[in-house]
Amino acid sequence: MNPVFSPLRLAVAGTFTALLFFTANDVIAIETLPDLVNQGARDAALELISEGVDVNQLSVDGTTALHWAVYKKDVALVQMLLDEGADPDIRNDYGATPMTVASEHGDYPIMKALLDAGGDVESPNSEGQTLLMTVARTGNVDTARLLLDEGANVNASETWGGQTALMWGASQQQPALVRLLIEHGANVDARGKDHDWPRWVTSEPRVKPLDEGGYTALLYAAREGCEGCVEALLDGGANINMPDLWGQTPLLMATLNLHYDTSALLIARGADVKRWDWWGRTALYNAIDLHLLTSSSRGDLPSTDKLTALDIARALLEKGAYVDMRLKQEPPFRGGDRGYTDGSPDSRVLSGGATALHKAAKAGDIEAVKLLLEHKARVDIGNIMYEVTPVLAAAGVWRVYGIFREVPISGEFTTGAEAAEIVKLLLDAGANINDRAANGQNVAHGAGKAGWNEVLQLAHDLGVDLDAPDVGGHTPRDLAMLKGHTETVAFIDELLSK
């Protein structure tokens, strides 16, 4: 049965007017002016306003009709409410004012009307977030210019992250907005706040996902791959090599996030190609590391840039990048707390002392190995703890299985033929086929464990002992048997019988 509505206007305690909706039997609800605007009952709201209702009437959470009119982008209603004395700076229970609501969508006519009515041009929230910061991320240049012309502080920073409007614009890929802010004196090298998290420090050493902050606008632009923002910031005098708290420069940040076109731009603009971060990663290491990108629990998508990681690696080497730069320690893994992509499983190879050649060899990346060898990469470097050389990494030594199965690790899908080709490339460059890792394993142990008969054949032809025990007493045949590679076990038996 459809309700029969009969509106009755009441003045309650002389402070507000309400609209009562009756059914045939009882009252359904009391509607205040803010509720009417919120629900889209515009005609009823206009009638109340014309009859002199208090336009600053509050709903249960302190929201006014002006809040809702701004939210709905109803310019005419906003102007009518302002003409009747609506307060543009009134805060609801959540700390929002009509000014802050307007900044969320950056609507110019509404913002101008609010400012003309005396609204606070800064209107900071409880954490110091100003209108300009919020408008910056919308990319609405006209509204941002209006705020600046009305005296908004271009270098104001919010108290939580110490971020400025310029950082917000860069992080949201708004190059025109970035240029406008710089023209009005934005500090291009301002840095966000360094978050120190002593409460998160425990005796349990696992990597923890902490947001440390400390980014500049250029670091944000590089992270997002906003080439227009990078250009604007560099044209405005931003320090191209200013790093974050972990030593990651904009070039390192761009390569880490698969933004190869942006990386090329930074290289062309003079970025230092030899810089490294706290873990010892250079832009070259990052490019080689990400060339054959393994998937992660984050659902990484491949880069859509015109250039590839290998293009950037080549450009870096041509600019003088140090081909043999060694990691200081195991880099953080990319897959979060479940995705051990190039994290813990690979730490036996990709840890302190490893080079980009280790990564390329381990990943089965033939093209990257060729590129690095063309630039005279050393083949005799072992990592620090496990003494794994590139040829051992290529042959599968310290290859990890079984316990980290959520995400593929680098080189998991390398074939025996591909591994053998890389071993040959390394040997031609002077690698020692008889290298042994700290666990006593040689190339035959790695190949046996991986089930790579092609590598075993090559090792046998070059005189490698296929029956040598490692420090645990395991032979290559034992490791092949352990992993269920029955064809490889038979192949080793055949080679040993000759």
C-alpha cells in the first residue's frame, strides 16, 4: 500500500523547522533541512529556505545543508544558502567544513562562492591538511590558482606525513598543477616527515611493512612514472639525486617501480647512474633484477612503457654505471609477507656481495648476461656468506624449493638448455667450471638438484667430478634423487659409467 503523505511544518523550540511525513496511521520521520538536501528533496528544501528556516541547522552528525549542497555540486543552492547566511567554515562531527568538501572535487564556481562568502582559504583539518593540498590531487588548476591568489600557503605541510601540496600533486600525476605550484614558490626539495617506529622494533627480525616517509615531490613523481611532473620539477630546480631515507634516488625509485621511460628521462637529465641505496642496489641492479619479472602476491602487472628494463640497463652502462657494484646485504623482497619473490629463498645467491651478473645468471636471463659480459662484468665474484659465483648461480647451486610456493622465484622456469647456454657464456668470459660454494657444491650439484641434464653433460665434458660429495655428504645424484628427477638420476649413472 502506498503511503499517503501530508507535510506538516513545525517550529521546535524556536530553533529549527522540520518536515513531518505521515502515513495513514503514524509518523514516519522528521526531516531537517540538511536531510532534505542530502536526500535530493530540493523543492522542499527551497521552500523551507524561502520561509526563513535556519540555514545553519545541524543534522545529527553536525552536517549542514551547505555541506550537502557542496557535496552534490549544486552551485545555485550553494549560493542561495550563502546568501541566507550559511557558514562556509562550520565543522561537522567528522571535522569537515563546506570548504573541505569543496576541495575534494575542486569545483571552481563553488570554491569561489565559498571564498567570496568569507570561507577560510586554508581550512586545515585536524592534521593540518589544507584546501590547496586536496585540490592539488584533483588536478583542477583553476581552483588551485584561485586559492593561491586568495593567499593560500603554497608550502604548508600537514602534520602526519609532513607532505605539501606539491607532493600531493606529484603523487597523483598532475603535471600542470605541479608547474603552477612551482610558479607560486613551492619548495621543490621539501621532504616529508621521517616516521620513526620504535614501537614496531622487536626481537623478531622479519621484515615489517612500515611507511617511513621522507619522500620529496620528485621521488613521488618518479615512483608514479609521471614524466610531466618530473620535467616540471627538474625545470623548477629540484635536486635530481636527492634520496629518500634509504638512499633511493629518483632514478632508483623509477627503476624499482618499472617506470623505464621515466628512468630514461632522469638519465638524460643527468641523474647519477652510480648511486646505490642502503642495500647496495644501483639502478643497473634494479633494471637487471626486473627484466624477467617474476610474479608476486601483490599482483604486479608488466610495465607498459615503450622502453624495457634491458634498454635502461644498456643506457646506464653507456653512461658509466659500475657493472660490478656489489650488494651490501639481501634486498627487501617485493611480494609482501607471503610473496617471497627474490626474497628469502634467493638470499643464498642475492645477498651481500652479489652483483647484477649473479641476478641475471640465476634468473636464466640470457640477454642480460650477454649485455653485462659485453661491459666486462667480472665472473669470479662470489657472494659473501655462501661463496656463490655467477656460474654456480647459473647452474642452480643453492636453488630453493618446496617451502615458498605461493610465488615463483627468479629462474624457477629456466630450462636446462637455457642454463647451459649461460654457463657457456660465463666460461667463455673466464669463469671457473670447478667453482664450489660454501656448502661444497659444484655446478653438477646444482644441475642435479634442478634436473638440468644439459648442464650435467657440459660439466662432465669439462671434467667436473659428478660424484663429489658436498659438506653434507650429498652427491649430485643424491640431490637429483631427493627432488624426484628420475631421468636425471639415470643420466648421471650413464655419465658415471663412461
